[in-house]
Amino acid sequence: MIFDAHMHADTRPIENFMEMNMAGVEAILTCAYDPLRMKKSNVTLEHFDRIVYDEPKRIEKHNIKVYAAVGVHPRAIPDDYENVIEKLPKYMNEEHVIAVGEIGLDEITPKQEEVFIKQLQYADENNYNVIIHTPRKNKAKVTQRTITLLDENINPQNVQLDHVDNSIIDMLIDKDYTLGITVQPLKMSPTETVEMLDKYGFDKFVLDTDISYAPSNHMALAEVKHKLIQDGYKKSDIKKVMSNNVMKFHNL
Ligand SMILES: [Zn+2]
């Protein structure tokens, strides 16, 4: 089985999910982010309603279990974002909502840091997992700052730090975080993903497609699995990165 550990299902046509299930995907985690400008909190909350209540109905018809994460994305901070944080408990109480996310820093600004820290503290108080965004631009510098804020505000065992690539892996590999490799055009290719697993081992990683409105490949995890089998990696290791590690991280 394949568990896609981070995506944005609401931007993708249903045909993607049919094909993904045919290729072995049986569970996904769909995260909140910035599909609209989110100037006011009511827009963010409508987005949460869609991913928490509507997407499972749409996608589970294709034999894929839908889990969700909700949070204020750093590129989509409404003026009245505090209203969103106040309403998080309503969503977090749903059984299939398993993390706060995606949250983090896209740039190092006082506003993004303030919103990020508040959500980390909320997650930490409630022992919730968090799905952490790292950006494309200034990746190493922003990730360094992200690590500092994580270490100050949350139990590292509850952190899935995502979009890990060769520019940041060395600052992360010795942390107690779960590390997400995003197999997506402009992020990691299937070949680079296999090389990273080969070099750093299979224990700390989960895999995701981050399919969204950006260039994406909904078949990417099936491609990685195919390549790992072809290259002769152990079945137990393949299982770890395809599903076991993410299920263990979320206690599923
Ligand atoms: Zn994402």
C-alpha cells in the first residue's frame, strides 16, 4: 500500500485519484494551504470545511482513505487569523483530522513567525502532530530559522518536516523529526528520492507528492515504489517509506 503523506487534494480532478488507487495508493493526508488569497478568516474556514468534510466524500469513492490537516499556511494569513486559531479545535476533534498543517515559514517575517509560533504552541499543548512547510526560495536559511522555532516550541517527535532536499538534509538528519520527501517536478525527482533513501536509510522518511495547483505528478510515489523494487531494495524498507513510517508517526 502507498500512503501519500502530504498533498492538496482539493485542487485535483477525481480522475487523479482513480489512477492513484489503481497504482496502489490507499491513503492520503490532504493539508490546508493557499488556494485563494485568504484575506479574511471566513475564507480560510471555508477551505477547511472543504478539505475536512467534502473531500473525503469525493475521494473515498475511489477506495482511498482521506486524512486531513488544518492550519494557517504562511502564504495565506488572513488579517483576522486569530479567529482561525480559535476555531481549530472544532476541526481537530474530527477523527480523520490528524495534524495541524501545513504551517511554517515561507519567508522570515515577523508576521509569519508570529502565526507559526502560535500554532506550534497550540499543537504542543494538545500533543498534536504538525506538518511543516519549507520553501523553495532561500531554503537553507529559512529552514534553519524554522528549526530554531520548532526546537523552542514543540516536541520534535510530533514534527513532520517536509520538502526535504539535498540543500537541507544535513541539518535535519540527526533531529528527531519525521522527514518528508516531496516527489514533485521542481522539488525531488524519483531518482533523487531513491538516492537520498539509499544514502540516509529508510527509517526517518515519509514520501509525498504535494499535488496542488503547482506542477505535480500524482503518480510519483508509484514511480518511486516501482524504481525501488526494480533496483532490488528490501521489501521491508520499501514498506517503511511507502506507508509504515507515516502510519507510525500518526499512530494509525
Ligand atoms: Zn503542500
